[in-house]
Amino acid sequence: MSNKYPVEVDGVTGEVSDLPPANRTRYRAKLDTLQDVRREMAKLYRETRSGVLDVQDATKMTWMLQAVGKVIEGSDLEKRIEILEGKK
């Protein structure tokens, strides 16, 4: 049987039934500034401490947020240098 959705096997009857597809709503967070990134990291921390989010998942997301923060930082520095050099 080929199925792209997960299935559930009834332990008593052995019948196979399709599970409904996971609700994959898109999460949107404003990440335009370092303050936005900090806020999102704090949210991850609180969700992890509360047991809502798995520690391994939170760790991966924190690493991604750190990368976003570095890009924002680099972009801000680039803009400042351009202004100081009179290129803009």
C-alpha cells in the first residue's frame, strides 16, 4: 500500500485507516530587526520551558534565528559604512 499520509492500524481488528493530513498553517513572525529576532528567541525559550516545544526543535530554531540576526547585523553595518563613505 502506497500512501503519502500516515496511517493508523487498529490494535484489535488490524484494520488500517488513514489519518487526516497534518494542519500545516504557515507561521509568520516579523524578523526585520534584532529586536524582532530577540523577541522570537524569548518566545522559543518560554515555549520550551513550558513543555510546549521539544528542546531539540527549539535548539535548531534558535540556531536559525541566530543566523538571521547575523545577517541583519551585517546588513546594518553595510548601510552605516556606505553612509560614512558617502556612497548613498
